Amino acid sequence: MTIQEIIDTLNTTFQKLDDAGVDDATKRDLHILILQLERELETAAFDPLKDVDSVTVADTSQLKILSQQVQQEIDNEKARVQLVQKLMSTAKIALRAAGVGVPA
């Protein structure tokens, strides 16, 4: 996996979180990481042999699997939200039928 592929995977995951309306510290941390990686990639383009001796090989094989798991959790969260909304709607209908004043 190339550095650009890693950045692309992280960007895709960030976009999925953004599209799902997730706005928390982990999403912001992911965005910061993406920006830092992009800046490092630009810097490395000017001096590609810099720090060659200190390169650490990382296992990136799990990135795509983890990205898919994030998507699954987003889907699960959407399903949970829809279920709670349906529950609330049903409860409001029942309460109104019983004569209880419930805001719309």
C-alpha cells in the first residue's frame, strides 16, 4: 500500500463519517492526521531520500478492513437512530390517542 493509498483510505473514511453526520474528537483527529500526512507527503516530494535509513515498515494490511468496519458501525448507528425515531413516533401517536398533549 502506498502512502497515497493510505491517505485516500483515510480520506474516504473521513468522508463517510462526515456524510453520516458524525462530529466528534475522533473524526477531528482523523482529519488532522490526514492534513499532517498530506503535508509530509508534499515535504517528502522535495527531498525523497531524506530519512531513508529511519524508515519503519508498517503493516497496512488492516487499513481497508478497519475502514470497512467503520462503515459498518456508521450503518449500525443509522439503523439505531431510525429505530429510536420510529419508537418515539409510535409512542407519540399512542400518547396523543390517549389524550396526552405531546409536542410534534
